[in-house]
Amino acid sequence: MIISMTGFGLSSRKNNNFSIEVNIKSTNNRFFDLNVKIPSTISPLEKIIHDSCKSYFIRGSIQLYCKIKMNEIKSNINQIDKKKLDSFYASVIPIDKKFNKSNISLNVSIDKVLTKLALQELELNEKNKKLILSTFDKAFSDLLKSRKSEGKKIEKEIKVNLKFIKKINSKLIKLESKNKKEHFENYKKRIKILLRQYDLELDDTKLYKELAIFSDKYDISEETSRIKYHIEKFESYIKYEDYPGKKINFLCQELFREINTVGSKSNNQFISTYVVDFKTSLEKIREQIQNIL
């Protein structure tokens, strides 16, 4: 099963006292790296939030943001805001003096300096803690769902390219015996032509022995066999492993090594073309697996 390291989660809850919103996003990383930005009012819960997040995700760079808004409540008693009053007094008195000189009265309502709304304070009681932590858990679940959804898309693309390189390897297996035989016959003709030029002869037994050793250097059967094995392991890891990222990344390196050897051994134009196509699809797989667990 493939799970991506990139994704986004969102959760929000509210009660009579406050509302909370949690945003979380993640990108690829070799390790677990959590960056938490939460209001100071809930900072005592940061360790619990960190541990909870780590229980959901084993790797990835995770950015966690939380916003809490306290509800406004109406106050039954009108209170004077002293700061407003001082500021209001400093602004109005000079204007009032000017109006008095012109015999025009300045009528200002006292409501300007009254505070009729008050904010509740967040209390970290058990009920509020439960609501806050459940909101974070919901955000973690939402991110996990997003990462699994992205993982399915990546898995689909990987399987398409894996199927293609599997098909190419089958063609290489068919060509390998023909390629070896062609090398044998070509070198046999070239050696005989060269010997005739100098009126030399070579015993056929010795000639065939040397040609067999030489043409064996162009044998790619061992490489194609290992490629087939690596592809089978690749498919098995995707199907049965919970977090196959590191294992299939290693297999990609092995597949690159084998196909490079095939390319260096063969001077057949068809095999060279297949090698290029193989490496192109393998590179696409390698790019995708950098983002998975």
C-alpha cells in the first residue's frame, strides 16, 4: 500500500465559549519534522498534540496551525472604558472650545465611551481540553485521508511505468540470444577476413573457443534475469508492505544499475532503444517514490 507524504487536513469545532480551527499540511521528508503554531492559551497541550501527531505519521515535514476565537457576550452592566474616555476627552475638548467661540454646541453621546461587549476567557477545563484535542485528532485523520488519496494516484502512475519496463525486459530477453549469436557470427567473419589478409590459418576449435569467450562479454541474460527478479519484488512490496518507499527506492537503484550494464554490453540498436525507454520510465518511478512512505 502506498501512502503519500504530501497532503492537507482541516478541522473546526465550536461551543458556547469559543471556536477552534486547525489546519495541517505535510510535504516529503526523510524524518518526522513537526512545526506547531498554536495560541499561547493552549500551549500546555502542545506535548499531547505533538505525540498524537507522531502516532499518525512516521515521516514528513508537517506544518500545524491552530486558531481560537473567543465568543463575544453581551454585558448587562454598562462599563466605562477608561482608555477610550481619556482618548475621547483629549480629542473632543479642543474641538468643543472652537465650537463655543462660534456659539455652536457640540452634542456627543456618552455611548462612545461605554463598553457593552466583553470577551470570555478560555479555561482549560476537561470539557474544553476534550473539544480541542478532538479537533486536532480530526485534522490528523483528515490529513491521513488526503495522504492515502494522493498515494493511490501515485501508485497508479508507478504501476503504469512498472508495467512498461516489465514489457521492455521481456523484449530484451527475446533479443538476448539473437544478439549473442549475431556477435559471434560477426566476429567470426571479421577474424577470418583478417587471417586471410596475412595468409594465416587458425584451428576451428581454438577459434570457436576464443569467440565464445569474447561473445560471452555481450551476454545480457544475467542482467535481464535480475531485472525480472527486482520487478517481482517491486510489485510485492507495493501490494503487501505498509510503507514500501525506502525498499522500492533501493530497488530503483538496482534496476538502474542493471539496465546501465545492459546498455554498455550491447551495441545492438534495438536494445539501445529499449534501454533508453526503460530508463525514462524508471526515472518517472524514482521521482514519484520520493513522495511516499
